[in-house]
Amino acid sequence: MPRITFPHVGESYRSFKMLMEDLGNEVILPPRPSKRTLDLGVRYAPEFACFPVKILLGTYLETCPQGVELIITSGGVGPCRAGHYAQLHKKILRSLGYQVDIVVFEPPRLYPLEFLHNIQRLNPHRMSYRAIYECIRRAWRKLQALDNVEKLTHKIRPRETVRGATTRAYRRVLEWIDRAYSLAEIEEAEQSAIEELKKVPQDPYRDVLRVGIVGEVYVLLEPASNLEIEETLGNLGVEVERSLFLTGWTRDNTWAETTEGLTVKEAALPYLPELLGGHGRDSIGNTVLYAKRGFDGVIQLAPFTCIPEIVARTILPRVSEDHSIPVLTFFLDEQTGKAGMATRLEAFVDLMRRKKAARRTA
Amino acid sequence: MAVRVGIPSSLLYYLYYPAWNTFFSELGARVIPSGNTTREILDLGVKEALADACVPIKLYFGHVKALVGQVDYLFIPRVVCLNRETTYCPKFLGLPDMILHSIKNVPPLIDVRIDVREERDALFKAYRQAGQVLGATGRVIIQAYRKAMATERRFFSLLRKGWSPHEALQILKTGSRPPKKKGRLTFAVLGYPYLVYDQYISVGLLGRLKKMGVDVVTVENLAPRVLYRQKDYLEKRLFWTLGDLVLRAAHYLLRRTNIDGVIHVTAFGCGPDSLVGKYLEMAVHQYRNVPFMSLSIDEHSGDAGIATRLEAFVDMVMRKKEVGLQCPGSLSPM
Ligand code: SF4
Ligand code: SF4
């Protein structure tokens, strides 16, 4: 049985683990990125590599000693660096003596043959395509369930009456989804999870601010890399809406661009007509859309030295001015501290509250 | 009065200024470059650009600021792809947008998009569009374009003969060639043209080497034909034209024996360089142990620090070469 691992991206590992085991692989679970992960990544990655490159390398350096033979990751097609992660990681891991290979999944729409070829490498029992398709379908449904439940916590947390109740309930229900296997079980687990979360005592009259979150995909999807910013905001009475979810993103990348993607592009057009790779243009477009939808503010999350997000950040002040929406940017790296972030967030929340109050009296 | 077209003297200026200058001049415009980088220009840029941006982008902002108020148009093309294969760094792709939306009172931009993957004569069409902004029409534009391309060919062929862009510009202008004498050592100085040739930001790197008797080969001195023959140096090629060229040049030069040392000039905060630098280091180790030095440039690089490091490096290479001459074979891996 090939021993495989993959990057840690939020709670998605629960679904990938199931898929990979169904196909007949032995999965070595990636740990949640920790201080140790960062230290390892920083030590062996080039100094100016972007933050995700470092975290992923650190993650691999934690799993490789357990005998990993194959790493599965997704490529991303230029012109940004993401497409080069895998190659760099492989070179570094090999130079450290780990005989691992990396399989890069590119969007099947662009590289259909490569996609099938890659699938075969993960299919030691030579299952039929039909059987594989069934596995993927279940895994996808599980991913959706995970995303849906997470979205719900973003709504409930700012309204909870007992601090931490949402997060505790969330931890609990994640395990239910984790254990579900058949399609019916997954749907049932999702349903009970949603009901359980709704039982968290809430104050429906609380004056909650709404903030959109935009930025680079990895730091958006992995709470450990953004110091759990969504939780911190929730505790400050802010409902967040994240512009990217794994099921939203993989779909965009996998099938034709969705209509939603098109509107983001259109919204960005007056500011940034060029696709930069990464999610730079989406950051602009989504900010415009959040403003139009009446959000109180936008937070941009970007890895330190992230090229497309730097371009976006240079333009965002103008968007913020034109659409009169406050925007706050965090460039994240291993030195970003939770306390400093909390202080900036509190000030930002104050600013939004004052703005909202002024708008009401006006 | 002639229309004044400003061209910031940074980034692709070092490669395409002669062509741009010829083109706009032929159309009757007065071309105004922002000139050599100075402390003031750098300071303007540092103040204006995002703190997290790389030095060259900050510097470019400074050059733009220096032109604001002096010109009627600013020529800031969106250069996406010129060779059908690789694109420029995403910051080049978003350059006009960054300038337009963050610098106050910018004059109208001529921000034509150049992507030769789109159609066969995309380059000409981009020039035509630029010419139309100035109100020029068909014939005149075609002629200006032809002249621009002729200038570009002459300029590039001078670069390939070993001249630097500054020298080549001088030769194009005056026709006379500066004297050249052979140095004691030859270094490959690899990096983006806007770092290597900017005398201010590179703290006079090329001049210093020359004074120490070191001849220099840069990426621009090599013919692209030769570089593109360097096949398969990576499993997956780099997406960015300039970084890709740096790596190809490295592989080509390292295989030849007449290079005594390699200096990689890299910008503080440069995204692509985190990869290019790492691959370059690996390449240097792969071929033979050519002395290698990486020079990271930021807005505070001081004269003194760089001078000392350079001198030490040159001395080391010199000693190594002398030892090598006395007893051949001792140069094998250290
Ligand atoms: S989008 Fe940003 S974080 Fe992602 S590879 Fe590019 S520079 Fe790195
Ligand atoms: S290649 Fe590097 S130095 Fe050049 S603009 Fe891009 S990030 Fe800046």
C-alpha cells in the first residue's frame, strides 16, 4: 500500500483521508500547522519564499519521517509561484534524504490526461473509473458538508451568549461528519450538525457587523496560518463571510468558470483588468462586491511577499475610497503575533462601528 | 509644442528604451526619461509605494513621481508576454493599475497591453495603439514602428557584443565606442536588468568590478538563441521571463570554463527570486564549485558594506585562481 500524505488545509483532511483510503492508500495525516511546523519550514525554505511554501514544507518535514512515499498536492497554473511549490519542495526534501515523490493535481479541465494518469498512481487496486468516481463523489459531498457547517459557525459565533460555545459545538459536530461514510450518512451527519449548532444559545438582537474576507487561498483556508482570525472576529461580534471555500474554489477550477466568478471579474475590471495568477484580481473584485452588498468592512489576508496580493493591496485603498468601505490588510508570516493582530482588529471594529453609527444618524 | 511622453527609467527601460524612444520621437513627440536613479527618486518611491513591495517597484514609483507634472503622457505598457512562452512577474502585469490607482495627479497613461501569444502581429498592434493615443495614423505609425525595431536590433546586437545598456545607448547616440581592456577575471553577474544596470541601487556594482579588473558577462550579453537551447534544466520551466533567463544564463555559463565567479544580484522582497535564487544555488553546486555570491539589494544597501564584501570576494577568487594555476586539479570540489 503506498503511503501518502497531503497538505493540511483547514478541516478538508477529513475528506481527503477518506478518499485516499477508499482508493487503497495508507494515509499519514498531516498535523495541524504548529510552531514546530513553521520552524521547520522557515529553516529549510528560501528566505523570501511565500508563507504557504514554508508551512507546506514544514508540514511535509513532519510527515516524511513517518515513511511517506508520495505527497499529493495541487498545482495551480502560472504565472504565480504556486505552480512551482511542488518542484521546489521535492528538491528540498530529496536533498534532505527523503525519497518522496510529489503528485501534482492540475485542473482536469486543462490537463485531462494528466489527471487520469495521476489518479492511476493513487489506485493500487486498479479500481474501475466508475468506482473511483463514486469515491470522489462521496468525498466531495463530505467536503461540502464541512464547508456548510463552517459557514454556519461564522453566523452563529458573533451572536452566541456564552463565549466559546460555538467553537465547542463545532469541534463536536466535526467528528460526526468525520465518521460518516456513505452518502446517506454524510447527509444525515450534516443535518444533525446544523441542528446542533443552531442550539447554541444566541442573542438575535445583537448589533452584528458584517465583514468580507478576501485574499490568497491558503492563508484564507487554513485557520492555523491566519491565527484563527475568523474566530477572533466572531468573538468581537463580527460575522464574517469568506470569499473562498474549498468546494467553491475547486469547482471554479475544475469546471467552467461559474457565473459567480464572472461577476467578481467584472467587478474588478475597472481597477485591475489583468489576471495576475493567484487571487489578486478576486481580492479586488470581491471587495467591490462586498461594498455593494452593504458589508461594513473587508479584510485582506495575504502571505508576506505574495506578489498578486501586493498588487491588489496597492490598488485597494482606491477601491475603499470609491466605495466607501474600510479595508484592512494583514501580511502574514511566521512573525505575525496573535496579540498584535487582535489589537489591530479591535481598532478596525471600532472604526466600523463608528461608521455604521454615523450612517444611521445621517 | 510637441507632446511630451515620459518614460520611467527603470524596469524594462533597460531593454526597450531605445525602441520606445525611437518610436515616439518618430511620431513627433518629445520623449522625456526620468533619468538615472538618485537618492531623491528612491526616497519618493519609498514614500509612495507599499512598504511590502519589492525595491524595484518602489523605485519605479519614484521614477514615475519624478515625471509627474513634467509630461503630458506616461508610457507604462502592460508587458505580459514577449516570447510566446513565459510571462513577466505579476507586478509587471499589474503595473499600470498600481500606478493609476495609487499615485495622485498622474498624467494620462499609455498603458498598451503586449501579449504576443494572442495574435501574430500583437507587438505591432500594441505599438499602433500607443501611436493612436498620440493621434498618429496608419502610415506614420508603420514607419515609426519599423525604425523602432531597427533600433532595437542594433541595440540588442551591441548588448550581445558585450556592451552594457548604458554603453550601447551611448554608442547608438554618438557612434563612438568606449575603450575596452581585458581584465584579470571574468564574472557572471546574473540578475534582473533593472538591478544589475541601475548604478545607484546596485551601489555601483559593475563600475566597482571594472575597477578591480573584473570583466563581466550578464544575461543580456548572451543571445537568446543560445539561452533557449539550454533545455530541461528544470522539470517545469519557470513562468517568468526574466527569472527564466537568469537561470538559463547560469546553466550556460557554468558549463563553460572561463567564468571565475558568479554573482547573483537579487532584490529584497522579490517573490520570484526566492525560487530563482534557490535553483541558482543548486545549479552552482551541480556543475563545479565556482565561487558564488548572492547580493541582496534593498533601499538601505550601504556603499561601505557592499564594497567590502565585493573586495573580499574578488580577492578570494583571485587567490583560488592563482593556486589553481600552480597546481591544476586542486580546484576540484572544496
Ligand atoms: S499567490 Fe502569493 S502565496 Fe501563492 S504562490 Fe503566489 S506569491 Fe506565493
Ligand atoms: S521580479 Fe521581483 S524584483 Fe522584479 S518586480 Fe517582480 S517581485 Fe519585484
